[in-house]
Amino acid sequence: MSHTGSLAGADAAYRAAFRRHGIIAVDNLEQVYETAAFLAKAGKPKAPGVAILTSSGGAGVIAADKAEKYNVALPQPGAAAVAVLKATIPEFGAARNPATSPPR
């Protein structure tokens, strides 16, 4: 067994341990860059969870499914945020999490 082969193990076991300790696992180099760029810009979270803002309902569902898969909370916006969303997005959008605002 090669040196790197000796490090191989059950992927599910590693990912479970990572999730338990808040470690983000990525599958390829592109995801490393994307994740690093996001975390560099995002700053420290003020609360648990994320908000999903998208121009497509389908993209919102995909992102929400990923959040559920990785146990990332999707808190609903408070009244002030809902008011801003409703004033900003078209009436056929959604002022919730995930929020959708299709192009006009």
C-alpha cells in the first residue's frame, strides 16, 4: 500500500467526523477555491445558519437541499428583513429563506 493509500478510509466516516466538528469537506480543487473565497469574504457569522438568496426557485431548492444534507440551519428572516425583501423583490418572488427574486 502506498503512503497516500495508507491514509485512505471510509469516506462516510471521515465526513461524519468532519460534520461533527464543523469541518467543511470539498471534493475537488475548484471547490477549495470557491469555499476559501466565500469564507474570506463572509466574515464571522452573527447567528447560526445561512440565508439563501437566488434568482431561481430551482437554485434555491438545490441550495436548501445541500443545507439540509450538511445540517446547516436556514432561519426565516425577521419582520424587518421581510419588509425589505418585499419592497425589493417582485411580487412573484419569495420573501422567505430561501428567498427568490426572478429577473424582471
